[in-house]
Amino acid sequence: MARALFRKEDFNYIQKRILTPRKNELVLRSIFPINNETPTYAHTFEVENVQDTGSAQIVESGADSDNIPFVGESVGSQKGVLFKIRDAIRITEDDLEAADARRQSGKGSEYPVQEKRLDAARRFIAESENKLGIKGFVKAGKVIQPGLLNWPGVAKESVAGANTDARLFANKTPQAILKDIIDAKKQLEGTGKFKAAGILISDEDFLHLLNPYSESTTITIMQWLLTHQELVFPKGFIRSQDITPQNSGFMDGNTKVGGFCLFDDSADVAELMIARDLEVVQTPWDEYRGEMKIKCHEKVGGIYVYQPKGIVIRTGSSKAV
């Protein structure tokens, strides 16, 4: 019987395969802390914004006054929307028979026929989670939930350059590229309140950092930045396709452009809201149809930014061709 071919070990393998992400899949989780305090049954989440109020007073020694300012806080709250991210795979009798044949022949691993399908199911969910957190969710032209790149109040400016082509990393000297990155860091850290933890960057812009800093040295921009990583941004480079010209949503006139983003990764700057982490659910084997279905799902709220000034975005470093 086909069902006899499907063992408990097979489903354990499926779960392990789906629930074990590759290092570069969960981009957003490597940027900001996770907030998992929202119950799984909720449809929305609520966050509190607490701002200190008051000030300290300077008086001359010996002055006698009861007019001392009191320190307090201003508390507000705001709701966000939770989203389900889901996909599914189907296991058929033919799949099981092929897997059994491989086991009996001694070739392949526990469930080799399904590896590509399982990896795709996990990857599609990870990509959707990243897209929701980085770009937000728009329905019928209305922003239901903003993301990292379009959160209200986040500083967003073009890199230096007189026009679109002059701003491209491809047309800049290594010194000018490094200056763009350092200028963004200076803006983020200028108040002394925030510290750049890392840089979100596209593959295209990342590769431009492999150019030598000057003709008189073999040291690349990348090597210089990595040598000073603890000083510049300890988390280093986080590469993402969501900040490319095709996906970022950034425009320079009528031209789609990419960019990069520096961020403070403190929990009081932003958090990734997760009500239910990725789960795998299987249906019983259907004798009549000769198949079973496996659903992969999670419930997340994307990103929530508490302090927009802890994030700085630069646009125009690359453009769509």
C-alpha cells in the first residue's frame, strides 16, 4: 500500500527540512529583534510608544527654589495588522514510490524526491516575510502596513550626485562610494542617540565595494570597511533583493533606483512582530486520491518602527536597466 511507504521518519524529515532556514533567507530577522508577545489567535497587535518628558534644571549653588521640574513620560499606543503567510505541498503515491525505490537501491537520503519542493515551500514563505517587513503591504493602492523602506518619518535622501547617472555607484570613484556610506552613518549617529549596527544593501551595490580604494593600493572598499567593522557597523553587510531598483519602490524622476539602509538594531528602534512562527501541518493520507497535503504557515505583523530616526536610507546608488 502507498500509505505504508510513508513513514513517521519521512514526515519528521519534512518538518526538519522546512523549519531549518538557510542563513540568507530570513533577512529581516537578522536586522531587528523579534517581538513574539502577540497571541496566535489575534488579528491585530498593539504597541505602546513611551516618550520621556521634562528636563533637568541648572541653578547656582546656594540658590533656594522649590521650582524643580518633574520628569515623566507620555504614553501612546497604536495598532498594527497581522498577516498570514502560507503555502502548501502535495505528496502523491508516485512520489512515495519513487522515494521507496531510492531507499531500497541505497541511493539518496531520507526523502530525496521532495527536497526541492520542501526548500521552495520554506523559501517562498521567507521571501514573503522579508517583503512584508521591508516593503510593507499595499492593497488597492492603499498602504495597509508600511515597511522598513517606506515607514513614515524614516530619513530618505539621494546619495551625492548632480543627476541620476552621477549618483550611481557604477560611475563613482571608490572614495565617493565610501563617502556616501560614511555620510549616511554621520546622519544616523549625529545626535549621539543612535549607533549604526549594519547596512542593508543590494547585491549589485555590494559588488561595487570589491573595487580597490585607489590605484596605489590593493585594499578594497570592502576590506577597509571590514577592517573597521566594529567602528562602522558591527553586523556588517546584509544583502537583500528587496532594495534593488526593481523591488525597492525608490524613484529618481521616472527612473527606478536602488539604495542602501543603515540601521540601529536596538529593540526600542524597531521590532519584527511575529504572532506565530513557521509551522507545518499535514492532512491524513487520502486512500482514494493517493495523496496527502502539507501546509506551511505563519502569522506576522511585519516590522514596527518605534523611532524612525534610528534608520537612514540612501537612494540612487543603482538604477534599473
